[in-house]
Amino acid sequence: TTWFKMAAAAGHMRGLLRVPPGLRCGFCRARSAAACPPAGQVRQAFLRFFQEQHGHRLVPSAPVRPRGDPGLLFVNAGMNQFKPIFLGTAHPRSELAQYQRVVNSQKCVRAGGKHNDLDDVGRDVYHHTFFEMLGNWSFGDYFKEEACGMAWELLTQIYEIPKDHLYITYFGGDASLGLSPDEESRDIWLSLGVPPSHVLPFPLRENFWEMGETGPCGPCTEIHYDHVGGGRHAAGLVNQDSPDVVEIWNLVFMQYSRETDGSLRPLPQHHVDTGMGLERLVTVLQSKRSNYDTDLFTPILDAIHKGCGGPGYQGLVGEADVGSVNMAYRVVADHVRTLSVCIADGVYPGMSGAELVLRRILRRAVRFCFEVLHAPPGFLASLVPAVVEVLGDAYPELRKNTDQIMNIINDNEAAFLSSLLRGRRIIDRTLQQMGPSKLFPAEVAWSLYGNLGFPLDLIGLMIEEKGIQLDWAALDQLAQEDAKQKARTQQAEQLEGSGVRLDVHSLAQLQRDGVPATDDSPKYAYTLGQDGRYAFSPCQATVLMLYKDQSLQKVVGAGQHCGVLLDRTSFYAEQGGQAHDRGYLVRLGQQDVLFPVESVQLSGGYVIHEVTAPETLQAGDQVLLFVDEAQRLACMVNHTATHLLSFALRRVLGDQTEQRGSHMTAEQLRFDFSTQAPVTTQQLQEVEGVIQEVVDQNEIVYMAEVPLALASGIQGLRTMDEVYPDPVRMVSVGVPIESALMPNSQAAMQTSVELCCGTHLLQTGAVQDLTITSERQLVKGISRIIAVTGEQAKQAREVGQSLAKEVDSLSARVKQGSSSLPEVQSLSKEVGHLTEVSPVTAMPQWQRRELQAILKALQRAANTAIRKLEIRQVRTQQQDLWQLCSLLKTTRLFSTEWILMKVVNQFCDKSPGASVLLLSPQASGEVLCACQVSKSALPTFSAADWALAVCTHMGGNAGGSGIVAKGTGNTKDLQGALTAALEFARSRL
């Protein structure tokens, strides 16, 4: 039995999505699972309804990593990729700017940040960290009446949901904001036949949607479904968190903009943004009460049961779920979906931001696998094929990256298990050192949580067994301090990358007034002379408008900070990873007054030059533009070098290497890329060699604007996940654009060909040299390279050679050896100094790694030599030791803790059953302490407790185990310390 039948005639558009009455299955009112539509068909019906019946454009889901939105960890709603449209900042030549009616199914992750469902997942049957949001949008096209009508038609006619099960909410107004009830929406629903008792007003909190603290917003109308139905009146359960009555669809009508002062201002264009969770919709259509009982989850739950055995999934929650087995099923099923989708989109578990959240998701899933389901190692990754089977048709990237997803999950699982072992050791050691306190140190718990990813609740469980509690108050304070620090960092980053940007109202006004987008083609107007110098063409422009205090103005006075909009510009606005130009403007005929340009930003096709006007500036003024040529040329060098680096990495590491981000300034370039394995020292050298070869050949860099559709078909073209204008600018090294565009051309496979709006060299020779000064993994599978070019690269190589000579000299002296302990200790300090210097010195990364390996070996050799000499010193001093007749003595013979501990060990070896504590005062005034306790004295007598008691008496600290311990103090009253040690020992023995 099929769920719906397609009409054969292409012209019967409405018939394409209607099921003839004789073939209808009662659309999930039937209880038989076989009669219910599978989730894939539910998703497809939504997309085809809007695409084929209502003329919407079907667009693919954006990756879950947000595009150009640093304030967002993950894409958490369908509207995220359309923000530039709502804000009016979409490039007028981009595909995005052409959208009017759009439909899609968007992959969403809600974990961390404002929308965080992570802690709720598993506790109930409907929270998820990953979900799919079905949505349809109108950008300045249809509005409330059409949106409500389409939604009602889809739900009641296509999906055949009983009308009496549906309740509608609308915005009931807000007097404090001067907003009246949205009676327009109410009347639309009534006109569609919805009974008045099913159309309900709700306040701002429920039915007014906002993008953020500022920006587009508006009233929304929500559709709720009553699972019980049967003619009952369930209006009182709407928006009451009842599991029987749930929201399934939200229709947002963006008609206002929230201003910085909190006021609401009508938007220039009205938009529709709707979102319906596929998981909830499928639950309704498959007559289930739990999302986990639908075919979006059951194959994964079956795979969990098959893989770990034990009791199967029963859907139990709360106290009925004995041992939290059902909760574990839900956690693992949800989290493995999230992990699979995120990793397929290039978000890998890591140490900050979205990567840190994903690491916590993975570790939470691993914990439930091992602690509750008792699954074997590698079990979590074994569930990935089940996820791919469920979601792979809708999101092909899952099938493409299945092996990589499984490998990354396995590697991170192994790392977590190792962290668990380390964490347990740290907890045990801390518990031994705590003394009488019943509160576990918050600093230690926070360190375990932040550095090892050790869950706080797991720490709590482990120490509760010992009768100890976590200091939750102190932990909350640390968490708040950490959040404030992150907020300060984020604010600093936003300020660093901020500039004057046009707001949505000003952009709309410019468009209404017919102000054309800025002609920024002069930024590409430069030539290369026979002398090897670049000449930048002069540019004259007219001031069209000034922008100050979020409004367009004709005049600004002296000393005022503003944005200057010109009809044309030679300045490069920050985009494509390349830093903006610097320079200045002068008024024509008044060239002694400079208007320094602080930043250059692009908004909706308009280039805004940020200046502080030294004199009055007004629309109509004629100005000359002067770009800082040295800074621009340095950016050009580094941008072209970045393209060469991308090509060289693919050549050396393989075609699977993909760019993940880049940033070029005049000083350096940064390049992030995905890789299957860590980059070796030899591969770094090879990459530099490939680049140097292209530089030495002084290849021509070809640039041209090409239709986007034509450029997309080029073999080997490198692109990023971003929206490109059409036509798009293409940059090709050594191969003319015409050759790369030829059908089935292989020329682009042998060189660097990329879509790029940046400014580039005209020939590669000006790069001169490129040195990779840093290469490190940001997270597993993603590496970051920092590189310098030209004279900086040459200097880095010279510094590396100089450091290499120092290391060679030191190596010769260490190998020569010495019988003097002070001399060997001095050599060890030299090794330590160079070890500290090498990571922070600008030098080739491949050479740094080689030198660090040598220094590590030298440190081991020096330490071995020191130990041998110290042991020799111990042996010569043993005769003095055996003269110690009592249990506790003082001695000034021992210069290090290691020697003192060695003597204690030897004394105990010679006197089985003895417990020994030695104190050794130093010339500095410090007193070293070492002790060892006989195993027969345990557990009442502990070395760690003994050393801590004595060192605390001396104003110091100590640590260790029940058998051995050491510490330090500072006292002149050694006899008092010995007396305290003896009294402590007698009290325990």
C-alpha cells in the first residue's frame, strides 16, 4: 500500500499531491504501521506541495555550521541561511537576493547557546539535539493570508489531519509596546473554517518571534495538535506543556525591526518564515505518541538493541525506567544522529565553540553506551550506518562521509576513555590530599570538566561513594566567570571585526531612492610594470550619502564618525577572508585635508568607508581615493599565496583535502583545512616545495568574471560553502580562464582554480617565498596553518638556521658528557631554555618539529646523566645515613627531592617494616620532606597524611600516596617539625 499516488498528467498540478479517495489509507488514523506514511514520504510531500503547487523554489539544507554568523554555534532554525535577506545585506547579484518563495528541509542542531536541549534529551520522548525543520518562506512576496491558507490545505487535505484535532494561536497584543492583537491572522483562520473555540490569543512570550536582541521580528501564529481528539475541547491544554497537545507548526510574520533602543519599527518589506519539526509531524501522521517510536528512530533503536543485547527499548520514562535503560536508548539514538550530521558537515569534536559542544554530546553518548547499555568499544560508531540508512537519501553527504564519521567517533571515544582513566586518578589523588573537608575542590572539578571533558555529574557520583560532595556553589561561580570571560572575548572579536554597516531600513531607503550599488571594479585596476612594480590607478568618486547614527544623512560635521557611500571606489571591502584596505580620501581641490579610512565594509552591494571627518563632508562632494598601496600589495601577495597553499596541500595530501576557512592580512595568512591524518614534517616540506616551484616559474594569474553556472562545471574547481554572486570572479594560476572552461578540460586539475572576489597578484613571482610557521590540529580532522611570505619568510628561515646551529652545538656538548653534576645541570637548563624558545620563534614549522625532537632526546640524555651522578652521590653518602639511629632525623646532605626520596627508599629496603620520614634543610631556607610508610601500617597510617601534617606545620604543602609522599616547607624550627612528625606517627600507630 502506498501512501499517495502521483497523477500521470503533468498539467494536473493539484492532482500531483492528492490521493484519489478510493486509495486513501485514512492517513495515519489507521493504527497499522504498514498503513502509515514513512518519514521520507512525509518530508517529500511537504517539499513537493510548496514547490509544485505554489511555485516555491526548492533549496538544499545549509550545513549545520553557520555561514558568516560567529554568534551562532549551530544552525538552529530554517531561517538562519536567509538572514542576509531579512537584514537586506544579500549581494544584489547573488542567487540569495533573487529568492521570493522558497521551501526546504533544514538540518538543525539545538545544543549550546540560546537554544539548548542537550540536558533534556533522553529524559522525555520528544527533545532532540538534532532535528529537521520543514519550512516555507516568502521574501517580500505573499504574506499572512496565503501562508495560513497553504498551511491549512497541506495539513487537512494533503496530510488528512482531522480538523477538530487542530488548534490555532495568534498574537494577542502587547500594550507596553503599543501593539494591537493580530486580528488579521485570527480572521484569516476563521475564514478558513476553523471554529472560534479553536483560535486562541496568546501574549508576547508565546506568539511574537524575534531573531535576536535587535533585528527583524514579528507576530506569529502557531498550529497545535491534540493527540487525543475524539470531539473533546482541549483549548485549555494549548501552550501548557501538555504531552497531549503539542505545537507542530509556527508561522512567523516578519513585519517589524527591533531597534537598539528596544522600540519596534515597521520593516520595509514583509516576510514569512515558517518552521515545522519533521519529527513531531511524523509522530502525528504515524499515530505515535513519541518521536522515538517513528521510523526516524526505530531502525537506530533496533541497531542499539542488536549491538549491545539486553532488554529492548520499551519507551519508558521517569521512575518506570528502571536503571535508565530506555533513557540510554534515546540519548544514544539522538546523539549518534547529531554526531553523524555534524561531522558530515565538517564540525568535529574539539575544545571550543560548536566543537566543544559536539565533544560533550559524544562523551555523553559514550557514557550511556558503557555505563548503562554495557556496550563494547566501538559500539557508538557502529550505529552510523543505521543513521545513514534513515537520513542518507535526504542528505547525501552522510553517505559520502560514512567512513570518516565512524573513524572520528571511534578516535574520540578512545580519547574519552583514556581521559576517564586520567580523571579517576586525579580524583583519587585529590581525595587523598583533602584532609577532613567534605567538599571536593571546585577548581579541580572544573579543570577536569574543561580540560578532560569529565562530566560534572560523573565526578559527583564518584565522590559521593566516598562520602564527599561537590562544591556546587563554587562551581556555579566558576561557570559564571567562565561565561563572562567568553562573552568578553566574543565581544572583543566582534569589535575587532566590526565596522560601519548599513541597517535594513537604510538599505531599503537606498533601493527605494534608486541609488545603484557601489561600482567597486576600480579595486581591480592595477598593472604590473616591466620594473616589477605595481601601479594602482587613481580613482575619483562622488559622495552619494553619509551614514551616521543608523540613518542616512546629507551632511556630517567636523570630528564626527560616519560611513561614506561613494558611487565608485578603489577600496577593497572586507570579504572572502581578505582584510579591508586602508588609506584616505581627499576632497577635489583640497588635497591638504585627509579623511583617513578606518575600515571598509560591504552591505547589500553598497561599500561603506568608515571615517572620522576632520572637516564638514556632504553629499555631492568630489573626492580622490588613495589606497595604502603597501598594505594592499601585501594582502595581494598573501591572498595569491593562500591559493597556492590550497593547491599544494591537495597535491601533497590528496584531493580529499578541503578548505575550511582562511584569513589574509598584510602580515600573514591563515588557512584551515580538513585532512584525513596529521600532516607530517616531510609533507610540510613538500608543500613548501610545490609552492616555491610555482613561484619560481612566475606563473601568470588569470582573473575574469564568469557566469556562475558555467564556472560550477569546471573540473577540480575549489569552492567554499558560501553564496557567490552571479557572475562570479574566477582566479586561475597559469591556466587561462578560457582553457579551464572548456568541456572536460583537465587543465584546472593541474593548477589552482578558485572562485574568489579578492585582489591578487598578476604573476606569482612577487610571493618570493612562503614559510609555514605553524601547523596544528584545531580538532581531529581539521588543521590550521599560519604562513608568511616574502622577506618575512626569508627571515623565518634565517632564524631557524640560527637556532639549529645552537641546538647542534648543545647536542655535541651533551654527548661529550661530564662528571660534574653542576655542569650537567647547567646543560639541562640550556636544553630547557631552547625547548621553551622553539615553540614561540617564527621559523619553518618542519624545522621546528625536527629541532624539538632533537631537544627532547637531549633532555632525556641530560636527565639520565643527572640521575646517574645523583645516584653516585647517594652511594657516597650512604655511610652517613646508616648513622641515623632513630626513626626521624634531619640532614643537610641532600640537594633535591629526588635524592632525598631515593635515600628514604633505600633505608626502608634495608629495614623492612620501618616507616621513615627525612627532612633536609636547604641554603635557601626551604626544607625538603620525604617519607615512606610500611604497608603493614596501612590504612591507619598514610604517607600522604604524614607528609602533609609535617609540611603544613612548616607552612608548606605535600602530596603523594599511602606508601610514599613528599613535600616542602619553610621553617627554622626543625626540632618542632620533627616533634610534630613523631606525634602524628604515634597517634596513628
